[in-house]
Amino acid sequence: MNKNTPLNPGKHPDLKTEVAIIGAGTSGLYTAYRLVTDKKFKAHEVQIFDMNTKLGGRLESVVMPGMDFWGELGGMRYLTSQKIVTTLIEGYPLSEENPAKRIPVLKDKMTPVPFPMGDPSKLLMYLRKERFKQDDWDEAQKKGEKLPTRYYLNDDDFGFSSDQLFNKVIYDVLMADPWVAKNYGDRIIKGSSVYDYTFKLTSRDWDDIKPKLVYNFPNSPYDGRKVNDLGFWNLLKDQVSQEGYEFLANAGGYYSNTINWNSAEAFPYMVGDFSAGTIYKTIEEGYDSIAYALANSYMEHEGACIWSENKLLTFTKAHPLINTHKYELTFLNLKTNTQWKVYANTLVLAMPRKSLELLDQNNFFFNVNENSVLNDNIRSVIMEPAFKILMGFEYPWWKELGISSGHSITDLPMRQCYYFGTDPHTDNSMLLGSYGDMETETFWKALSDDKVLFKVKAARSASLQELHQLDDVQATKLMVGELMNQLRELHGPDVTIPEPYVTYFKDWTDEPFGAGYHAWKAGFSVENVMPYMRKPVKDENIHICGEAYSDQQGWVEGAFCEAEKMLQEYFGLHRPIWLDPEYYLGW
């Protein structure tokens, strides 16, 4: 797998191109790859621009000194139900008769491997200073008992795990709508056990349900309202009480899932991505390999160029008497701190919300007086802060708990830790020490802004010289100290946790990203906003695509689906032969 994709940090004043793609994240790279390999354009007619020194946007895989495997600072896995990302990584079947024999789509070989979620009988849950194993709820239920916790749940909800309680709420709301019960009741199944719910709804089914679903609870202040207009926190509190909400937010592991985002969008997300039986995979060569593989397939073509370290400042309509191209783009070359112009007939803004907001908001496209609808729709998503800290230890101290992989969950500000792996030769081991999001962000921000950084220490096969090259990505000393206290509290007094020898800190709230992922706001018609963003202004060849305005927010697949629909709708591309013809791309 080649990650040495040639990037051009220079400039070419008055460069002319047909399509200028802004953003070398997954949606921008996919767009360039498809336009050029589909022979819609020659490569010199499709140029990519990005202000960063690396590819992949919010994907970033790193190898820590002393370890021979990849850790993930950004996106880290995919679902096997996500067909575009799965097929790009794994290839497509030669024939229906021979599904095991697969034809690669991209030239670079990527090795799909399971993303292990660990053994729930070993992994921990530490809530309100009480320690559980993650399967304690199931074990109690097998004995006909209800696991008591320090949450004062409603009598009807007592004994449910967080996953089961999410399912119960979603089942109750769906089945309280007579239209849903009549049309989809056979696919929304309550099992023989009070805890057992199954949703056999496809993405198409959900897209039919989401805009129509009505909240039918006569004693509620929200009775008769569309679920699409309700915040998820509002709905959960109404269903299970504020105390039940606290349990769901804490035990679920992510505050981002339970913030006050669009309830209709939350429903399929919670029963799909975060339910039992979901199969996760990743790439052995690092998850950002998908970005590099797309970039390399584009770069094979003569004239292809990825202009790195070039920041788009604004774009205007080019003067028709002087220019053959429709738009004039002004870039700041970050290496020389000088501006230069590019001319293009089509713009693809493959950018998340914050990056769009950092562009000149007074130009003809973003100007609120000219285009208030675009302004509203750009703000139709919540920017969800996220940061990660990778920590390198000299041995896998979690093994004494019988843990080899997966993640433990807590209501402490660290929220989750993933046991990423151990180098078999050195025994050096990697932990994703904190997966902070939403309301914990301010707790950590006060520590991450401190000036004194963690001091690296030499370890087996990790010399100080090598480690000092990572000095500028170390978490602060205060942050590591606080995190170590929380790790020790989560794992209990019987586990000896050594100090780490290195850390790697990434805060995705930093510009230009502004967020780790995004969530739809309540009250927005997602079925209208998604297609709108792909071409916001009828008479302009300007497109917006990416994970932020997709129905699979937080996933690479969301970025791919939006780019693919944009390419088919506005560039005349045919559905790729490698993509399952039955696969639904969404609104």
C-alpha cells in the first residue's frame, strides 16, 4: 500500500481546469477518481486542492514508535453493510456462482481485517462509581433477574441494558404510529423476551418512515408532532425520564448519540450502527489507506495533481469577456504566503460545515442576502466535537483482566478506551485512551490548551530520537495525568497501570474541520436538504458533498454516497459496474 502519494505544495498562477475539487478528504478524492477513471474528463481537467499536508481529511492512521501496527486518530472502521467502502476495499465478486473470488476495484491492495469488539464478559462498564462487566445485564436476565444500578429507572425500564432500552423506546414510538404499525409492523418485532426487539427495516423503509413518523403519546407535550421535529434528548426524556436519559447517555458510550439531534435520523442510526450483530471491519494497513488508494488511482492519469497546502479564500464569477472559464478562485499558498488564481467551470466543495463557513461568506454564493436558503441549510447540522488520545505502553496491562480487544465505557470524562493491540515482537501496546465527545469537550479543552507537553520516554525499539519526532503531537502533561487517574479508576485498584512512554493527541474541533462528525438538527427536512446541498443554486455549477450532509454521518460511506449521487445527477456518470445494483444510496 503506497502512502507516498505525490502532493504539490506549489502553485500555477492562472491555472485553468474544468473541475476544481476543494478538499482531499474521502468525498473529494472519490469524486476525482470517478470523474477521471470513468473518462468523463482528462486528469488535467480535474484538479484537487487542500490546505493540509496529508490526504484523507478526518482519517488519520499512525504507527507509534516501537509498534508495527496502525492506530487510528480519526475514522477507524466500516460496516460490511456499507457497500461502496466495502467494495473499494475488498473488491467485488467475479460472479454470483463464485462470490469468494473477488475482482479488485482499486490498484492498491488493502487487507480487510475484523475490527474486534472484544468479549463483553471481560470488558468493563464503570457508571456512578460502580463497576460492571458489559454482559452483566444479559447474565442477570438469563437467571430471570434484573440488574440493579445506581440509576433510578422507571419500573418498566428497570433491568434493561442501554442497547435494549434504546430499542424499546424506538419500538414503542414506531408502533404508536398507526400508519407505521399497519405498513411496517411485520418488520418491527417484539421477541418472546421483554428485552428482545428486532428491526428488519431496510434503508429504503427508514427513508419512507422518517418524514412521516408521528409521535402519538396523548399525555406528552409533543403529542401529534412529527418525530423529525423533535430533539432526541427531548424524546428520550419523555419516554424514559431524565434519569433514564442519563443512563442511556452514560452507558451508551457516546454523548454524541444522545444530544438533541433529529430524532427521526437517530432511530435507524441507533438500531443499525450501534446494535448487537453489527459486523465491523478495518484495514490492516491503516483505515486512511482508502483515501490514499483513491488518490493513487486518480494520480495514475497524466495531468492529475493534488495541490496541497493551498487554502481556498474565495471564488467569484470570472469576467466572461476576459475568461473562458466560469469561476475565478483565489488560493493562499501556505508555504509562500502568497495568493494565486485558478479558473474553473465547475466547483466541488468536498468540505464539512466549518470549512464552508471559513470561506468568504460575502461572495455571490454564500451571501445571506442573495442566498438565505443555502445559509440555513449549511447550518442544518450540528458540529460534534471529538478528540482522541493514543497512548503507547511497554506492555498490555489490560491482559490481566482477560481483555484483548474492544472498549470499556464509563461516565468519567474519558468516556471510552479502546484496547488497540500489542506488537508481538516488542510487547509495546496501544490504547485509545479517550474518545471524548460533546459535553466532555470543555473538560479536556482546559487541559489540552496547557503549554507543558507530555515528556516521551525511551522504550523497547523506540529510541528517544524517534520519539522526539512526535513532540508536537503529544497530549499535555496535565491531560495525560488526568487521563491516567481516570483509567485507574475505571479499571479498579487491583490493576497496576504503568505510565505511557508516548502519546498522540488529535483534536478535530481545530480548524478547518471544526468537528469530528456531524448530526442533523431537529426540524430540518433531511430528505430535501440532502439533494439540495449537492447543487444548492440552480444556475451555478457548484456542488457540496461529504459526510456532513449525508444520512450516514460520521461514516466514510456517507461521504461516498453523497459524491456518487452528485456524480450521477450532475455529471452524467453511470452507476459503477462494481457496485451492487440493488444497493440503495439514500435521498
